[in-house]
Amino acid sequence: MVQTKKGTRPPWVGLAAAVWVQLAAANAYTFPLYSDTLKSVLGYDQQQLTLLGVADDIGENFGIIPGILCTWLPPWLILGAGAMLCFVGYGVVWLAVTKTVVSLPFWALWLALLLGSNSSAWLITTVLVTNMKNFPHSRGTVSGLLKGYVGLCAAVLTQLFSGILNKSPTDLLCLLSLGLPLICLLMVYVVRPCTPATEDDESQHGHFLFTQIACVILAIYLLGTTVFDEVLPKSRTAQYAMLGVTALLLMSPLAIPIKMTLFRSPYKVQPDRLASQGNLEPLLPPALAQTYIENSIATSDDNDDEDDDIDMLLAVGEGAVKMKRRPRRGEDFEFHEALVKADFWLLFVAYFIGVGSGVTVMNNLAQIAYAARNDAITILLCLFSLGNFFGRLAGGAVSEHLVKSRMLPRPVLMTCTQTVMVMTYLFLALALEASLYAATACLGICYGVQFSVMIPTTSELFGLKNFGLFYNFMALGNPIGAFLFSSLLAGYLYDMEAAKGSTGTSCVGPNCFRLTFFILGGFCALGTFLSIILSVRIKPVYQMLYGGGPYRTPRSSLH
């Protein structure tokens, strides 16, 4: 059992520290910054470089192992393992690029890059799981913040590369192998389980609002420095000044625990915590347990066992459960128990369609712009990235408001955004050139929302005990979608259209992606339908969780 730290401030200290861990976790996004050096210095061809890019993608998205281990091991150990992977992986790449180690086999470099980028999965899993447990009443807001920050931190590393590091790939690799692991090691003490923040804390909303505003200001600042980077000449002093402003904005969430230290308020012990002190309390109040019983009868998948289930739920309401039973949605599931649930696969497929179609546009944005005879590729990439950030941030906050004020299931936002994606793909398929900018920004927002909806929904349906494993399994929808929709579907159809032209490699005109957009729109229509089914099925769960006053988290989820 992991020891928790008590007090009202530690959860906010951990959230502020998580921002810096996310900076280290953004290492997987830096591959384009040093990929050309790998090709030129080591003499690799384009196919070998592509394989190294695949290693980077696989490492970034394969988090099953840390997802399993975070259930049994303390966060500092998972964080330390991630730091070690970052040190070893990028250290080997640095040794190869600087020719310190000569004639390193290609497979060894491929494996090193895989290990280095895999550190991102370990670090993200650590801070996400820990902070979701520390803020169980604000899961949507927390997930939106953390997923938004990881994207911004990639821009911070790019700013650092372009400024202080003078666009030196070897210096960047040195930073990845030494600087980022050092940041992680400095954070191991504060990223830890704490007594969860209480829902009746009146200042909590203001604290989250402050953090969100700081996150938006950082995004606008990074956008401004990126746009004017090539326009305005900067001295060395100006570069350090810009980096200092960035560091201050990254540290801004730390103002919350500092304020709580200077202006102390009495600590309120959660009712659930009394159970661990010997004053046992039912997990669900009697009235709430009765409501859950009625909903469970209406939605039970196991009709033959209804009478037994009613008896067991009554026992839960009385706090007198003595024997093991199958968990209900909203309680802690084991992984094999969730695999047989229809809601698990409905959420996975709906998420897979949303992120898979979105990442297809992101990966092919340069070709889409070229086909539309538009040379503003940088602007389109910027619009999609900003939309992705605001989608992640707003998706978490809006879904949190909907579940608490109207008890609407979070996948309702999936329904809305994927409906918008259907219409946007139709506009793109019709080759309305004026709509390209708006469509790109819109798809970026919708793409970002999928992340901030999937994460808290998974924790609410299947519990926080094994959340790390559930989250990382769901996250596989992104690379699988990229492979199926982008590599196979869009790539094949694009090459087929390009073969009809004179060049045979590039395609210009509305037909290049028309069929792809129609197919993606059709899949998003399917995703909309599946998310509607999911929302209807899990509505009783949200009524149970949020309809009876303060959200009561299972005790096992808090340890």
C-alpha cells in the first residue's frame, strides 16, 4: 500500500510538479528536430529514417507496462524508471550522432530510440494516474490540463532548440539524455499520492480556473514567439529573457500552494477517510444505494443473477459485504473483467474513430494543402495544433461542468464533436477552398476533445485502481487509427490518384483526398452512433455518481 501525504496543499504541489514532468514527457515530439542529422551523419536512407520514426511512435504510445506497474508500485519508482529510459535511450542516440561510438548497428539505434521515446509513456502515466487519484472530483478538468500541457511543452522544447541551443541537434540530444531525466528526479518527492482534494472546497474552482488561464497565456505566448521567431532578430540576452518568461509561466501553478501556505484554511477530512481510521461508513448512502439498485436492475447484462445482485447491492448499502462479487460500472474493475463489458468496447471504438480520423488529417496536412494549391502549410499546422490544445483544455472543463450540473455522460461531447467532424469532412470533400482554414482548426478542436473525454470516462466507468492500464489500452486507439486510416487508407488512395497524373508522386486537385474524406466522414457517423449508444447505456452510472450530492469515490480507488 502506497503511503499518502495528508493536507490540502500537497495535491496542488503535485499538480504543479506534473507540469514539469510533462515537459520531460514531450521528448517524443522532438524527433523531427534531429531526424535530418541522423540521416546525414549516420548515412541512413529515407526508408531507414522512416523506421526510426516508427520506433519513436511505438515507444511514445506503448504504455501497457507502466500502466500495469503503477497499480502496484509507488509513483516515484515509475517516474525514476521513465527517467532512466530517457537517459539510456537518448544517451545512446547522442553517442551515435557525435561519433563517440562508431559503427553502431541500425537495430541498436532503433532500440535506443524506442526506449527513449517510451519514457514519455512512463512519465505521462505516472502524473496522470497520480493526479486523477488526488483530484477524484475534478477528473475531466485535470485530464484536460495535463494533456494540454504535454502539447505545449513540446512547443517549449522547440523554442529551446531554436533559441538557446542554436538549432543544434547534438545539444538537443544532450538535453534529452541529461536535462530531462534530472527534472524527473527532482520531482519524485512531490509527485505522490495525497489525501484527495475535497469537493466542498470553495476555492478549488478558482484554483483550476487560474491554472487554465495560465495555460492559455502560455499557449498564446508560445504562438507569438514562434510566429515572430524568424521575423525579428534576437540577441542572446533576448533569447534568455524569452526562456525565463516561459519558465515563469510553467511555474505559475505553483502559486496555488504558495497562496494556500500564506493564507491557511482549516483542513476538512473527507468522510471516506474516516473509514481508514476505524469509523466504518457505507460506501454508498442507503438512498443512493437504492437508486443504484434500481438502475442496475434496468441495465443489468446478467439477467439470471439479478436477485443475487440486488442482495449484494443491499449489502453494499449497509456496509456489510463479506464475499467477493463482480464489480458494477463505477467501481474498480480488473482488466479481464472490463474486457467482457460492452461499454468498454463502445468507448474504445468511438475514441479510436475520433482520434484515428483526426490524426489522419494531421499527418497528411502538408499533402492536403498542396492538393488544394495552398502553400500556407505552417499556418494550417499552427491552426490544427492550437485547436488540439484548446480542444483538450476545454473538453475537460466542459465535460466536468456537464456531469456536475446536468449529470450528462461525458461521451455526449464525443457525439457532438464527431457530428461536427462528419460535416467538416463533407466540406473538405466538396473542395471548398475557403473552408480549409476553418475546417483545419475545427478538426483540431474536435480531435483534442476526444482525449479529454476518454480519460475521465474510463476512470469513472472502471475505477481508479487499475486506471493506468485502462488508460494506456484505450490510448492504443491513436496509433492504430493512424496506421489504418492514415497509412493504409489515405496513403493508398492518394498514391492511386497521384499515379493518374504526370508526376506519379504528387497529386493536385480535389480528387486527391475526396474519397478519403467521404470515408472518414462515414466512420465518424458510425462513431457518433456508437457514442450515443454509450451515453444512453451509462447515463444511470452518472446519475449514481453525481446525483446524490458529493461524488463518493470508492476507498480502494484512493490508495
